[in-house]
Amino acid sequence: MDIIFPLGKLRLEILARLLARYRGADDKHVILGGAIGEDAAILDIGDRYLVAKTDPITFATDQIGWYAVNVNANDVAVMGATPRWMMATILLPEGKASLGLVEGIFAQMDAACKDLGIALVGGHTEVTPALPRPIVVGTLLGEVEKDRLIHTGNAQPGDEILLVKSIAIEGTAIIARERGDELRARGYSEDVIGRARNFLFDPGISVVAAAQIAAETKKVHAMHDPTEGGLAMGLHELAYASGTGLWVDRARIRILPECIEFCREFGLDPLGLIASGALLVAVPPDTSARLQHLYAQAGIPCSVIGHVTPPEEGIRIKNGGVTRDLPRFDADEITRLF
């Protein structure tokens, strides 16, 4: 019997099988192709590596162009690379594709690219049948010196796991922007809703600056940008890519107060809510304190939430006095609102 998938990412095991089986032609320039947990592809272009990423924005509609640039830039930056060139495919819903909508998306991408020093170099735009809302598929290219490459699959047992910034910045902003009327009807003030809407910009969904600080130490083993499936899936992907286990303490995970409130209101788990704006860093203990100090100097919140373990110890979370398997969210919690 054929499998029908729910909303969200494909299951890790199924996607891993597909990526291993269908790789196209062999090419010696491919240093890292599609792999679970890895945020971008790595191509050898001579004296440096080209880092290539593509990611769609499918749930958000408000500020969709800003999201598209930032989520792709994040995935390039966590490889230790500098985001440089952006392309986008913009799919617009039939009957709703006004000039104002199109120009708004272009303006959002332009502003986000300028903010990060990225050139917007092309793409494709069309009005598409059967779409309920716009979709933007971003493709971003960056470059990195060969001795400064970082990838998710290099976390090592004994590493401390740092959570930079908080969760779930993106998920909370999406709820405020897409479900604002429902929040008002449930008694939330304009101040709370407005503050959560602004999480898109402050503290912001970009982790480019935070990733660059970590990369500058030249001691970080791995970084990962948790997105769909939230922090929990980001941790699972980190462990899967590295062939390790890990242990985290829920009490050490910084969760935005508005995220806690909105998740309680809609019956969602913050650990499974789309989490762009947070950064996971696996770093040796003898470098961890220095990196935390650098983040403190930059005014960026950071906390040690756990450590990487041998694979036989599994992927575990401590909550109070109970330690159990870290839950997986193959469908992001945000999908329950769409």
C-alpha cells in the first residue's frame, strides 16, 4: 500500500533512503550532497567551496519575502559560509495576484537582502492555479574558505550543545501574524500580539550574525538551524547527521513567554514549533565558555542545554525528575493551525 504523508517534512528514515538512492550523476565537485540534518550542499569550485541552499515558505503569507531570504541565509551561514546570491521562485494564487501583492514580496526580499549584504540575482514568477496563498521558494548561494567549513554531521560525543537565542521565534511570529483575529477574540491585547508579530525582526529570525560569531572561533564542531519540527526535530537531525546521541535538559531551554502563552492557547508543544531564529551549536567544552562570552559581549542570549553522547545512549530529554526519549515532530506543530 502506498504511503500518504501528512503536512510537513518527510520522515527522516524515508527521506534518507530517497537521498541515498537518487543522487543523479556522479560529480567529483560535490563535497556534500543531500543528507539528513545537513543545512546546505557543498561544491568544490577551486580555491573555496560554494554553499547552495533552497527552502520554501509555505505557511506564512505576511512578510513572506523577508522569511524567504532569511531562512535560506541561515542555512548557508551555519555551514560557516557567507551568504552572497539569492534567487526566488514566486508562485501566486490565481485571482489574488495583484500588483500590490507582487511588488510587496519583491520589496520584502530586497530589504532583507540589503540587510544581509546579499545580491538578488533572479528567479521566476508566475500565477499558479489551485494555490490558496503565495509560495516563495528561495535559492541562496554562499561561499566559504575550505578550512572554515562547518557542517551538522560533525558533532562529537562530549560536545556541549548551546542554544543561541530562544524558541520559537518564527512560530510565535507566524501565529501572531496569521491568527491575530483569533488571539484578539481570545482576549489577547494588541500590545502582546504586536510584540509577537515583531519577533520576525526583533529578536528576529536571522541567525547569520550568531553563526558568524561561532565560526570565527574555528573550534565549533557543528551548527544547525532548527526550522520545521521545531527545536526537537533540530536536535534529532543534529544527532542523525552526526551518528550520535544527545541529552538535553528542558529547564535550560529558553522559551519566549509569548510562545508559551500561544502554545497553551492552541494546544501546541513549543518544542515542535517552527524555530527559525534559534541556533544550535555543538562545541568542545574547552571552547564553550569562550563562545558564551562572545555571545554575551554581542548581547545575544545563549545557554548550554545539554551535551552530545555516544549513539547507544539515544536522544533523551530531562523534564523535571524524569528523563525520556526526546519526542519527534515529523509534522510541525504550526500545521495544526492550517
